[in-house]
Amino acid sequence: MILFLALCFVALAIAGASALVIFWPLALVHMRDRHPELSAALGPNAFFQLRAWKWLLLARYRGVPDRNLTGLAAPARVSLLTIIVGLVLAWLLWLVSYWMGA
């Protein structure tokens, strides 16, 4: 049962990855078009950079007075948090099952 729940958390992380693939590029394109200084600060190919993900996780987009950017970046942040939480919980349940000898 524990490994099944761990697998469910992996599925949750996959769902978060699907949402991230949708919303994060939209937010990056919006920044490129409307806020070039912010896009330059995140660097080229920001989709895969840890610095850009840290910017997203810390919700630094709230400092930009653009409701459209907030509307695109907030779901991307939630999906990134979903990926992290799902994988951490799956890993913890796997450790519990390993310690229990299941």
C-alpha cells in the first residue's frame, strides 16, 4: 500500500510537470515580449536554468506590476511546487517501505 501511494505521488509530480510545460513557456514568452530587462536578467534558455526556477519559486514575479505576468507565472509556480512536493513525498514513502522491508 505504501508503494502504491508513492506511485500516486509520482503521478502527481508528472501532472505538475505537464502544467509546468504549459505555463512556464507562456510566462517566459510574455516576459520576452513585454519585459525584456527581466528576460535578460533570467538569461537565455531560462526554461531549464535553476536561477529562473528559483526566481519562480520565490514568486519574484509579484514585484513586476503586470497582472498578465502574474496570471501566467502563478500556475507555473504551483506546478513547480507540485513537482517538488510529489517527488519528495514519493521518496519519503519509498524510504518508509524500504525500512519496513516491504
